[in-house]
Amino acid sequence: MKTMKAWVLGNPGELTLVDKPVPRPGTAEVLVRVDATAICATDLEVISHGPPAVIGGEPPFNKNFTPGHEYMGTIVEVGPTVDEFVVGERVAVEIHAGCGRCERCRQGMYTSCLNYGRNYGEFNKGHRANGFTTDGGFAQYAVNHTNTLVRVPDHVSDEVATLIVTAGTAMYGLDVLGGLVAGESLIVTGAGPIGLSAVSVGKALGAHPVILTDIVDSRLQVGTRVGADVVINASKENVVNAVKQLTNGRGADLVFECSGAPNAVNDAIHMLKRGGRVCLGAFSNTPSLVDIGHVVTNNIYLYGIRGEGQSAVRRAASLIAQKKLDPSPLHTHTFPFDQLPKAIQYFRDKLDGAIKVVIKPQELRD
Amino acid sequence: MKTMKAWVLGNPGELTLVDKPVPRPGTAEVLVRVDATAICATDLEVISHGPPAVIGGEPPFNKNFTPGHEYMGTIVEVGPTVDEFVVGERVAVEIHAGCGRCERCRQGMYTSCLNYGRNYGEFNKGHRANGFTTDGGFAQYAVNHTNTLVRVPDHVSDEVATLIVTAGTAMYGLDVLGGLVAGESLIVTGAGPIGLSAVSVGKALGAHPVILTDIVDSRLQVGTRVGADVVINASKENVVNAVKQLTNGRGADLVFECSGAPNAVNDAIHMLKRGGRVCLGAFSNTPSLVDIGHVVTNNIYLYGIRGEGQSAVRRAASLIAQKKLDPSPLHTHTFPFDQLPKAIQYFRDKLDGAIKVVIKPQELRD
Amino acid sequence: MKTMKAWVLGNPGELTLVDKPVPRPGTAEVLVRVDATAICATDLEVISHGPPAVIGGEPPFNKNFTPGHEYMGTIVEVGPTVDEFVVGERVAVEIHAGCGRCERCRQGMYTSCLNYGRNYGEFNKGHRANGFTTDGGFAQYAVNHTNTLVRVPDHVSDEVATLIVTAGTAMYGLDVLGGLVAGESLIVTGAGPIGLSAVSVGKALGAHPVILTDIVDSRLQVGTRVGADVVINASKENVVNAVKQLTNGRGADLVFECSGAPNAVNDAIHMLKRGGRVCLGAFSNTPSLVDIGHVVTNNIYLYGIRGEGQSAVRRAASLIAQKKLDPSPLHTHTFPFDQLPKAIQYFRDKLDGAIKVVIKPQELRD
Amino acid sequence: MKTMKAWVLGNPGELTLVDKPVPRPGTAEVLVRVDATAICATDLEVISHGPPAVIGGEPPFNKNFTPGHEYMGTIVEVGPTVDEFVVGERVAVEIHAGCGRCERCRQGMYTSCLNYGRNYGEFNKGHRANGFTTDGGFAQYAVNHTNTLVRVPDHVSDEVATLIVTAGTAMYGLDVLGGLVAGESLIVTGAGPIGLSAVSVGKALGAHPVILTDIVDSRLQVGTRVGADVVINASKENVVNAVKQLTNGRGADLVFECSGAPNAVNDAIHMLKRGGRVCLGAFSNTPSLVDIGHVVTNNIYLYGIRGEGQSAVRRAASLIAQKKLDPSPLHTHTFPFDQLPKAIQYFRDKLDGAIKVVIKPQELRD
């Protein structure tokens, strides 16, 4: 049995680099040699508290579990019945492989799979969420269902390819907002990786104006680089008033909330014109005060999204392949595989302007 | 100039019965002789505080304004260009006639009209919301745009016909929840007129089970009469747990929140299965604490609705005409026109089991 | 190895009763003891020409293939990982189990699976369409994916339960027409089992009026029994003119074409009001002349459906369980299992008023 | 009363330049000084046969009617209640102002207005379709409802601005195909102005690949200039086979039929993969043979569109303002106003490579 290097989760917050068997792909699965893995804020959550909202799930601590869900690599083996991909192809991943058996999967809502986390035991439903409920990309190899793979365009580096899933999540957020965003005013609140991706995808699809809010000027500057028409520092201005002024007093068509700030949802609904829509792509750990009366009397719709969906990752990859979308400004740092703790520190503390920090699982210091 | 009796709003909370000119229908409008008008909780709001969320609106006090928006009657005159209706037809009303000129009206979202309340002055956009921003049905006559009229089936009494708009609002709520409710589990929270209508419309369209929650047993009993499969007294049971148990532990497909209780939205999202949807049809005057993390990690969508929309009133009227829907259990009391204050008292204080209380504008005591 | 009686297809049109091994359920599958199987017009097509439009498919002749796709029965064994159903439950079937791996399945469009027919060989994608590409219900036992099962309400007989999938197909047709059919005028062309089911499902959901056309008066009489408001004999009247007259000269909102008559599509588009919609649920073997100019200048949409979809069978079963829908008038004849050829003759030639003819696979003459 | 020069329609095919009163804008209308008007194939149809499919319409001959529907200009007067636009703004037009009173308008489907053509007589419903049922742009001035106006970006010439409505029609076609076209394969059949616009809008929104078919090589070359990834000459190749080869044998996701060729619809449905969709934007004057069986067994949807809709012209204008879309390659010729017959000849006979031919109503030879 072949072995590989992989980071595994011990007690909450503890990651250890170990040797682990290389997994084998089953039916409809492939083995990916992981070439690059980015760190996401949700990884920090998983490492500290376990994956959010796993139905019937057990905490993942001290179970030899490998986190990491934003990765890309090269197919080195295909499992039985796979002809969708061949060995040697470069692929990026999306996270969720639904069970294919529950009501939601049958509706095409595979990210809302009712068997989330059930890929174990007697009634294994086959759901996979790599880095959440099944082993992820902080390892040299990973197994992926073919549904969770998209091809990486040749001109895209390994590091940038880890951001395809982020772009796909942003695109999915615009899908649930109705999809027809050309000429619509779009407010993105929060200039983290999802928010910055929402700006660039929104621009690629013709939203106008695209207005970005955050409290960190350097992040807002990156927002301008990826296409924001206007940026607003929420620590210096009243963002609701500012958006109203920029939208002829009526408010915006669409808000994509990516900050998770406590007041973000309530601000979002007040930024909208009547009949506007909010996508909720982030959250804090405490409940938020929301003016429901404003929601009702203004016909506002709010859409929570759990990551990507509706094959949006594939569509985002196509925009990147066509050079209509370029996630590269979001990638700031790369570390060797065995420096994951340092990479996490840079990401978490935003050291040296870090946005997306990537490790290279095939690179070990010696 | 002919005159009529009409109630007008003085200072907040003050209604006076006066003589007022009978209005004249303009282009695309008709004059309705009002035969019956029901009292809605929003009327109390309008009378005390003015209509909610009128963009650019002025308070309606001491302006000779007549409230009342749930009425029916008989067409006695048609304005220029009207051949959609003829004199003598019995009609019930919906509330909103959009401007037909703003983005929302062009999308068919006439209840979200961006010119809400602008039917005055130099730039009169023609929006009407009778009983909110234009004179309503606490009067012997009212003018209505043809868009706000539906025919009343012969077998339906005047009193019951005032409830067609309520049924239409309930139907619209199910529309925004996706419309395909047959076989879906539907929770209705709050057994007021909208909630009870949601139960009966949900049943008519095949939702199953339909579960109703409230804190008043007598209201829950009416819920059973209009078709609720299960009723839960929220003051005696934990409704979230109860709903989970009744739905195999997974939660419901749909929640229609009609209570406006402070915790109602947060309870609603926790009653749902992953990927479930909430329609918000009621609200309190203070912000509510909402667990946004639960919304995001469970792909929940929330839809605020401001009254009816999408011609749902017409569709509800068709179900009533076909005897698939019967709002009559909601009508409990009728008073003569000049007893409006007493009628309001019965409605507001739920005296004698009052649910829908109706006045008859053609009936004066002498 | 246990054996069972099963009909198998030899040369085109040749069915033989043989002994065959009882199949074994795989992962996510169950074994159904078939209690009743109805005959569908598509069965005749499969038996004579093979299943329509199987991508990359081979003709099914002389391959020990068992047709029959409208069946119900009792679960006698569950395969690995199955806890959605237990042994002893009565179930009816839907036809299509998608591969879960192609674009369409990921969108929830499992009846449009791009791997239709690929459940064999090295790259077996797991698609199943029992009675089309995998063994069906003209046998004493059949294997079904759990996705293709719905529970049968207690009060529904075996014979009537075979019609649940037909009702589900009709419901799916109304789904693609927009779903919100209450108060909409619906024309059903063709009074075969799907057409008659469309009438009864349309009525259950509140369509009004529901108008049925056919050329056989006895079928139209059944249409009246299942709820048609008006029936038109197309051999005696010009159906386009008749529908126009019945719809105030404007035409209908919706047409569900179930006749497959050569002129049916062209008639359908001319029956509609501007902006109307057609569902195509039947077809003849030759191309039809269609006035495309009328389609374009009247904003008409046409939707082809290949059987059921979107879990409509489950929703139809719920309506039947609630007694809002009753398919029993469609069932006319029952024969023992070994009289399948006679049953087919009755069905095909409409002998003795036959509509739905059922065989009972557990009943042999001796 | 001021007069203007205008072309009017006499007998079929006869256009005469006359003096006519300058029209006055009514409520919600403006007066546009027409600066440029393009010729559309539908203009030729109107001039020869009258507007297609006008409900209850009379032929427009010898009624002093002015055709022309693709124009732009400058607002010189605003009617009562108009504050959406001010005098001096450059505007392009869309065609349809719905009545705002019928079922379709209330649904937001204003191009399917059931009162199409009824802007005359006692029951004038206010519908306008300039150049079809109300006076159009082959004149020095025209009246437009504010709903039919979009602002022209500064960097866009008068001539190119006449093409905004064409781009809007193409965008609307993609809307009805689902809107989420990024990464989807799109076949455009017919390289006329709508087809070429469909190519460029499809590319702007990220469709890939975009394949254009026509029988004229010079038109296909323009297709390449506006972004087609592949072009196919249908007179030299079997387009169905070619598309299949270019799409891995499975067929395309979407077809936008813009040729009106007799076999175009049947070819379109055979170019698609299962579950694919066709937008019908053109038609010939004779019915077409369509393989309905293929439509049904492959779950194909077809959508007829009558021009633009859903505010798509405004969204297209936004893409042009953002320089994501450039219709200028379609404009080939400009003539003075009094040379309309010559302009028509160039357009109709495709003289000198003519695609879009424009006249300048403010320019007279002397």
C-alpha cells in the first residue's frame, strides 16, 4: 500500500503532518494528485469547531481526518466506470457530491443534500464534501467524485486554479439572485475572497455599477483591481446612505453579503430598492437583528447559499478559460506543504496583505 | 355633485363619519358601490400610524383620507376605455394598481411598484393602493383601476367576498414559495385571517401535511375547520420540536409565517429541512433576532411579500368559484356601516371569537 | 437461484413467457414483487420497434429483455444501504433513474439523462429505465432504484396504483407549463390515459375551464367523468374555433397535447391566446407541419416531455392519497399474467371500451 | 401646428415622403427628434403586407401610417407626468409599450400584450408598437412611451445606437433560453442582424462555444468579427452533423434560430443535446415540418419570441455602455432621409455587403 504525506486533525485546532495510505478511487471517482490547496475561512472553522451544520454528524477530532477543500491537481487514476476524465488531466474541485438519492439531489440541489455527511456505516448514502466530511486537500492525494471536478484551462497556474471553486461560489450566488445581472446594480459587502470573486464575476456578467464595501482599505484597493466601480469603507461612511446616494435614492437591485458582520444583513436589506434581493454567503456565530417589517413591506427576498451549486463552478471555469474572469489578484502567498501552520497564520492574520494563501502538497522542504 | 357617507381619518386613531363627494372614475377605472368591507390588522396600523413603507409618503392624518382595503361591491359606472367590466357586475378588489411605468411594474411585480404612493402632484404616476394611499372602502363608493377587480361568484355572499383578497394574498405567498405545493409539508405560523387562508389555500392545492401553529386554541379550532391536518399551540409546546417530530426529524418543506411574533422567523428557519423556504407575510414593529448562520448553512430562502401579487387574487377567486376553497369560516361578525368603531373594537380585541368583521356601507341605521 | 415467470421479447412483436432468474437488488435498489402491471401505448412501440430515442442504444430484440413500465407491487428485499423503504411496503414506480453523473442529472432533469441506456459494459453509468432499457414489469419480480418508488396509499387497489405513474406524468406536464394552473384555461387534446389523467390532475389543481378534445365519444364521456368541463369531438367540430369561442375569442392559456395526431401541434398553437404555452406529451412517427410564424409572433412556448420528472409522481401520489385525485375511472380491464397477449389486444384495439388494461403477475391460470 | 417630413405608406409597397403634423406627447410620453433609423426585415414585411399577427387589426395601407421601428434620437419635449427623462437626452427605442391592463402586461409580458394594436377608438387600451401599429421612425419626429426608451451611451454614434434594440432582442432571446449562458454551447442559425447580435451578446455573457451558421460566407465573416468561435456554411456542410461533431457528439445546449429557413427548426432540434432549448426569433411564411417525436423524446423546449421583452433592451444598452458589447460591425451604410427607397434596396438586396442600413431623418438633400 502506497503512503502519502497528509495533515490530520487532532484535538480542536491541532494539525499534524503524518503518513497516511493513498486512498483508492471507487466507482465514479478519480484519484487526484494534489498540486495546490488554498486556505479558506471555513477551513479555520472546521479545524477549530468541526464542519458547520452537518446533519447527524460527529465532531471530526482525533479521527485521522484531513481538512482542506479548495484544491486542484492532476488525475493519476480513474475508478471503475469513469470515462468523463482521463489520467493526466489537470482539474480543480468543487466541494459537494450529493447522494443522488434524496429529494434535494433529485431536484438538482446537491449542495442541500439531505444525506449530508452520510458516507459511512451501513446506510452509507455516498455523500461527499471533501475537507468537511470526507478527507480533503491538505494532503498529497485525494479522491473525488467526477461530479466535483472541472478542467483547468492551460493558461491558469496551479495556485490560481485553487480559486476556481471560489469563483464558482460567487457565480452561484449571482445565479440565485436571478442570474440576469447585466445592467443591474450589485452591492458586495465584504472584501474577502468570496466578496472579491463576486465583484469580478459580477463585472464579467455585466452588472453595473458594482459597489464593494469593507472596513480595510487595502482590501478595497484589491476590489478596485478586480473591477469594482465604487468602493466604500464601512468604518468611515454609513454604507446604507452611501449606496442610496449612488443609486439615485432608490437603492440597489442586488446585494451579495460576504462579510458575516453582525449588522450586515440588516444593512443589506436597507440598501435595496423595493423588490430587491439579497444573497447571504457569510455569517457570524451569533444571531443578527433583522428588520423583518422592512423585508415584508418591501418585497425583499433573501437567499442563503451553502457554497457552490448548479454546476456554477464549471461555468466560472469557462469564464476563466475565456479570459473574461481572472482570479489571480486574489492569490497573494504560496508556502511549501509542510508550512501549512505558517500559511494558516498568514491567512488568518492577513499578514503581509494576505488574501488567498496556497500550499503546494507536492513540495516538501527536503 | 353627488355625495356619499364615508369614514375619514383625523388625528391618529380618529375616524369620523362625514359626507364626501362620490368620486368619478378616470380612464381604466370604475366606480364601485361598496357593499361590504372587512377590517384587516393593517387597517389598524394605517389608522394609528399611517401606511407602512410608503416611499416618499406623507402621513395621511387630517387629509380627508378614507381607509379600508378589503371590500367588495357592485360596479355602478365605468370610466373611459373600460370594456373589461360592465355596470352591474359584482366585484371584489385587490389592493395594488402599479404605475405601469417603473422597473418593477414592467417585470410584473406591481405590488413592488417603485412609485408606490405617487398618485398626486405634477408627476402623478398613477399608482393606487386603495385604503393605503388612495381612498378606500370605509365609504359608500370607491374608485378602482380595472387591474384591481375580480368577479365575485354568484354563490358567494357579500361578506365572504371581502375575503377573496385575503385568500389571494395567501395564494401569492404559496406562489413565491414555488407554487408546486402538492405533497409538500407546509407549516403556517399564526392563525389570523392570512394564516387561516394559507391553510385553506394550501389544502386546496394539495399541500400535505398542513400544520398550523398559534397560541389561541379557539383560532386553532378554526384552523382545523378550514383543513389543517395538525394544529400546535405554541404556548404549550415547543413548535420547532413538534414540527421536526411530525416531519420525520428532517423538518418541513415550507413555512408561511403569518404571526409577526418576535421569534417567528427564527423558529421558522429551524422548522425547515435543508433547502426549505419561508414566506414572510407578517411582522412586528421591532427587529427580530435571526440565526443567519442557519440560513446560510442550510440553503434557506426567505421571501417577504407585501400583500397579493401576480394576479393571485384572480386565481383564488377561481378556486372559490369552483368551490374548492371556502373562506366563509373566517367571517364571524357583520355590523352596519355607522358602527365601524364597534366593528374595529370587536376585530382588535377578538371579542366573541371575532376573526373577520365586516361592515356594510349601504346599511345605515336610519 | 430462484426463478420467476417473465415475458421476454424475441423478434419485433414477439413476446414469450419464460422462466428467468429473479434479479437481485444492488446498492440503492430494492426487489419488488410485481402485483399489477398496466399496458401503455409506449409498450406497444417498445415491443414493435424498441424504445424511442435511446442514445447509443441497440435494439432490444432477442436479448431476453422484459418490457412493461407501469407497475406496482410489494417490496420483498432491499439492497445495500437502503433505509428509505422497508420490506413489505406497497410501492408504485416511476420509470427513470438517472445516472446522477451527467449535466442533466445534476440539474435535476433526470428524465433527460445524457447517459440514457448506459447501464451496461465497462462504463456502466447506472441509468435505468425499467421496461425501456432495463427489465420491466411484465414479470413476477423487478428491481428498482429507490428514486423510482413511491408509496401506494392503503385505499388504492393494485390495479389503480399502476396508474400513479400516469398521473405523475400528467402532473409533470402541468409543472412544465408553469405549475400555477388554478384559474387558467387548460385544453387537453387526446383522451388516452395521459390525456384523461391531465384532465383530472388539472381539475384537482384548479384549472378552469378544462376542455378535452378527442374523436371518440366514449372516451370523451370518460373525460366528463374525470372532470372535464367541456368536451369536443374533433371529428365533428373545428376544435380551434370551438376553443376560441369557449375562451372569449382570445384563446386558451395552456394546451397539453396528448393525441399525437398529425395536426395536433399546429392546432394547439392556434388554440392559445398570445403568450400561451403547449406541453407536448405525445407524437406520431412522422414530422408535423407547424406554423412557426404563429409561434414567433405570439410568443408561444412549447415543452416536450419524456414521461414524468421533477418528482411529480410523488406529488401525484400525494393527491391520490388525499383523495383529491382518483385515477380509477381509467382502469377498465384486468387479465391474469399469462394472458398478456390478450390484454395487449384489448388495449390496442380498445375492445369493450378498454382504456387501461392491467395484468396481475402473481396470478397464473394454474 | 408644426409640420415635419415623414414617409407614409400608401398601397402595399408604396412609400411617399409627405409633410405631416409633428405629434404631441401625451401622459407618460415624450417627443423624440429622430436622428437615425435603421431598416429591419420586418419593415419590409410591414410595408408589403402589414404588421404580422395584430389581433383585430386592420391593414395599414393608405392611412397616412409611418413605418420604421429601429430608431434613436433626442428628446425635445416631455408629456405630462414625465420625470423619468428630460429634454436633451439621447435615447434609443424599444418597440412595445403594453397596455398595462391585460393579463400578460400584469405578468410583465408586455410584448405579448393582449391588446396589441388597440390604441384607437372608444376602448383605446393604449398599446403602442411604433412602426407596427402606431407611427414609427421613418419621420423627423416620433412619440414614445417612456417605457420604450433607453439612454444612449455618449461614445455610441447615432447610427450604432439604432442597433441597441436589435441587441436587446438578442439578449431577450438568451433570457428565455434560461439566461445562465456562461459556459453553455450556443448555436446561432442565420447571420442577419438578430443572429449576429445573438452571437455578440452570447459572447459577452460567456457562452462557449458560439457557433454561427448561414449560407453566405461574407456574413459568416462578420460573424467571426463579432465573436463567433466557429462558423459553418450551411450550403456546404450538413450543419446538424457539424454541430454534433463540434459538441462531442452530444449536441449543443442552446440554439437561437434567426434564419427563418424552412428546415431551420427541424435542424435546430436535431442539433441539441437531450434537454436542450431553442429560441425561435425568425420565421418564414409557410409552415415547417418538425419532428415532434424528437422534441418529445428528448425533452426539448422551444420558445417563440416577438421582439424584445423583460427590459432586455435596457440591459443590452448597459453592456454597450460598458463596452462589453459593440454592435458597430453590423452598421454598413447610411443614407439621407429622402433616400429611404434606395436604403431599402441596399438592405433588401444586400448590395455592397449591406447588413444594417440607416437613414438620418434630420438630413435632407436640400
